[in-house]
Amino acid sequence: MKNRLPYFPVTTFAIVMGMTGLTIVSGKFAHNNWLPEIVNEIMLFITLGLFALILGFYGIKAILHPREAAADFRHPIRINFFSAISISFLLQAVAFMEYWPLLSKTFWWIGMLAHTFLMFYTISFWISHNFEIQFMNPAWFIPVVGNIIVPIAGVLYMPMEFNFFYFSVGFFFWVVLFTIFLNRAIFHQQLPQKFIPTLFILIAPPAIGFLSYLRLTDSMDFFALFLLCMGLFFFFLLPFLWKSFRKLKFFISWWAFTFPLDAITLATAQAWENTGLVVFLYLSWIFLILTISAILMVSWLTIGKIRQGELCIKED
């Protein structure tokens, strides 16, 4: 492991996002009496331990191999995944909101401050460099659209106006970056195989935006339904792109499947809670089964990569 530590990928924080998202889903299902509370409690500490482990590995890499960590931070694609670290803190804050409020508040402040810095730094990085269109992929959504997550726990810790700033920035950049991505996807060369799973990221902004908007306004209004329907649209679009996924080789980027599935599961469960429409109840259970299946699959494949010594390797 010592020889591989310099190549420990920052993209592994996508694992934390996927697992923490599932933990939040288990909390929502337990709240609705669809799952035993013990399931959520076990998930809370499994994901907390996983987060600490991955954060510890990358922290050791940054201390012992600062040149490699700095290279990640200057990389046109990997730089976007540093915001997965701050988002992991914000998701842990959401997961522990009711179970351990003090830990939740601590995680939220760390995540909010780190994400604010990374957001401004990443945008300045984009503006200061001349990128070719082929560098654009849905991972670019993480640093800026990830702002939408801030209000979900943030409404407990700061005024609504403060949280609305992050919602506004996240929503604005969702529209802008999606437009750029659609241009890239239609009129330019296809995504590299490694980044095709990031197409699932398209589900997350409207699904999380729906949850965030409800936390800010407590209103199941026209705009909330618009965000929910867009999340469902992107989910149902993906099966029509099955040819793009058919012959994929496994990469750690497959974890991009997981958090967006968590998000749409949580959104439909919340929609059922707000509307009582049985279709959302059925959809939330269907999405939960798909999410658990996806996480089990990529977990098994990730363990296989670790056993084969192919996880921490030098990348282009």
C-alpha cells in the first residue's frame, strides 16, 4: 500500500457520497416506518467510519506525497472531485441531523466553508485556463451545483437568506453547465469510456434541488414539482442510452451511479410524504432496490480491483 499511496485517487470520495446518500435514504425510510430504525443507525456509523478511512488515506497522501496531491489539484478533471470531500462533510451533516445534532453542525460548518473555498477556487481555475470542450463532463457539476446541498442541513444553523445564496448559485450553474454539457454531448466527440457513468450525475441536481427547495420554503409548489419532474426525466432518459453503458470496463468512476440514485430515491420518498400520491411510494421502493443493487455491484467490483492491486495506480 505504501508504494500505491501516491496514486490514491481523490475520486474515491464518490464512494463516501454514494454510501452516505444511502444512509440518508435509510433514515427517511425509517422515519416513514418503512425500515427499522436500527438499519439507519448501523448505516450511520458504517459510513462515518468509511469517510474517516478515506479522508485519512488522502490526508496521509497529501502530507507524505504533496507533489502528487498538488498534481491532482491542478488536473483539469480531478480538481472537480476535491469538492466531493466538502460535499461528503455536508452529507454527513444531513445524515446526523437528528441522531447527533452537534456532530451534524460541526460537519456542516466544515463542509460549508470548505465547499465555499473550493467553489470559488474551481471557478477561477476554469476561467484562468483555456479548456477544450472534450474536457467537459458531468463531474464539472460537483464544485458548483453541489452548493444546492448546503441548505438541506443549513436551514437549522443559518438564516434562510444565507442558505438561499447557495441554492441560487447551485441552480444557476446547473442550468449553465447543463447547456454546455448538452452542446458537448451532441455536437462533439463522445465521452471517454471512463466518464460515461458520470452521466448519472445529471439526475442529482434537480433531485437534490427539489429536497433543498422544500427545506427552504416548505412548499410543494410549481417550482418544486418542476425540479422533481426534471430529476425523474433524467433518470428515465438513461435507459435509452443503454448502448453507451453496454461494454463499459470497471473504473472507480462507476460510483457516480450511486449518489444520484440515492438522490432520486430520497426525492420520491419526500414527494410521497408531501403529496400522499401512491405512485411516489412505489417509485421510491423501486429506486431503493435499484440503488442497493448498484451499490452492491460497484462495491464488489471495487473490492476486486483492490485485491488485484489495480485501484491506486498512476493515471494519465
